[in-house]
Amino acid sequence: MHPKIINVIERDVCELLRLDADAVFNLKVEYAVAYLEGRFESHIVKELMNNSRFWMWWRELWAQRDRNFMKEVTVKRWGLSYTYSLNWRDFPDYTETKNILYKGAWDFYKEFHNWKGIKYYPNQVLMNEITNV
């Protein structure tokens, strides 16, 4: 996924959740640490935490999950489309819609991104690089 698309998705999530980018970033890091500690031995966790390629992979994975989250809250609940950008003015009454979507959205977002639901692993090249250190 292109970094510009990731940035747009992140912006839309922040707007929906009424959070700044730092709050969402902190959750990403918290869940990354939990994901790593829940799946790998401590020496591998340390290596992955210090590897920029892991963080690029995590950011892209998170963005894909963010896109799915936005589809979930806009398409399934409102019948509106979400591709890579959400124009709130496309909503029938966008101020009211944003208020309704916001209620409970943060808890849903945290549950949606729960690391235990992630079935993916960093690619084999990265894992070989880490385990052969």
C-alpha cells in the first residue's frame, strides 16, 4: 500500500475517533509489543522492535486493518462506500453521522485491532534476517 494512501486512511481514522495521530500511534506501538511478546521469544522480540522493516510491515498491516475498520463502520452500518478517503460531506447529515459513529467507536477500534486476531507474520526474509543474528 502506498504511504500516501496509508496517511489518508490514518487521517480518516483519527477524524472518526476524534483522536490525534499520537493516540493512534501509541495504540499501534502497544499492540505491536503485545503481538510480538505473544508470538516470539524475547530475543526475537528485541530484534524485531529495533528493525525498521518490521515497523514498515506493521504500519502497512495496521493500515489494511484500518481500511477494513473504516469499511465496517461506514459500509455495513451506513451503506456508504469507503475506498481510501472518506469525505464526511458525502454523508446525509455528516455532523450527526460523525457523532453517531463516534459513540463506541474507540472501543470497537481497539477490539477490531486486537493483536490476537492477527493471523499474519512478518515475511520470511525478515524473520531469517532476525533469527540468523
